[in-house]
Amino acid sequence: MINVKKTSLIMILSVVVQIGMIGCGTSESHGTDVGTIPPPTTASIPTKGTETPAKQTDETQIFVLNDYERTIIENHKFLSSYEGNLLQAAAYSFFRAFVLADSDGINSMLLDPNAEWLLSEVPDNARSLDDCYHLVQKGFSRYTIDDKEIFEIIYEMGFNEGDPDGVIRLFYLSIEMVLDDGNWKVYNYYVQA
């Protein structure tokens, strides 16, 4: 039994060491400090719609991104930007107002404050944020509707609905937001249980 554990540990350490050595090189091979990988060049990012296999050069390997990977990178760049942080803060403020059943707070964030059908979705009973056992930003996407660029953030939230066994019920709150005169406003939202 001990030999099996030692053999398994040696194999795992061997793999970790091999993975850790990937990308390491000398300063002569990359023209940079030891252990760093040179930044990608514009030549390494193909134009939209082209999907060719990765090419190997003497200095570095060039990875070709597909449309999905390109979208993920662009979304990450946006969410990491100042404007992306403002969007996420506004979406979280809306999430708080929704959970607390704050009709006035929700109304103040709507693009169209007269959209009564959106206000009809406000929960009847406020929940305590302390009862939210699970909150994760599950998704982000961008698309266009009626010449408006829509930014959608999806939250997954879990609440104990008074179950004696402590079962947590998951809800999904999808918030579609637009930038209106420099402020993030809610274009639409919906809940899925």
C-alpha cells in the first residue's frame, strides 16, 4: 500500500515538474527574462472567420483563436476595464434592490421608469441578504437589439427557503443593461427559478 502511494506521489510530482517547465527558456531564445513568454504580436491573432492550425516558428508557437475564444477574451477585457467595473457595480446594485424588493430602487435604475410590466416582476416579500448563501456571476454577453448595445449579466443566487433540511434553492437573475447618457440603466430583467 505504501509503495502504491509513493509511486503515485512520484508520478504526480513528475507531471507537476514537467508542466512547470513548459514555457521556460533562456534569455537568448526569447529575448526576454528567463522564464517569461514573449507577448503575442498582431500577426499571431488571425482575422475573423479564419481558422488555421497553430504554426510553429523558431522563437515561439503562434496560437490561432476561434471566434468563441476571441469573444471570451474581448469580454474579459471589457469586464476588467473601468467601464466594465461600472457596469458590474450597477448590476449588483440592481441585484440588491431586487432581493430587498425595493421598488423605488429598481424603478430608479430602469431605462424606462414607466415600464410597469418590469415593476410587476418585483418580489412581493423582501429577503435578507444574509440569507443569500450563494451568489455567483454566471454569465456575461453583449448583443444588439433595436440599435442598442445590450450588456447582459446573469447572477446565480441561492436562498434557504425555510427548508428544515437546509436545502438551498437556486435562482437566476438576468439583467440586460444599456449605457444611457453615461449611466448604466436596466433595459430588461427576468428571473428563472
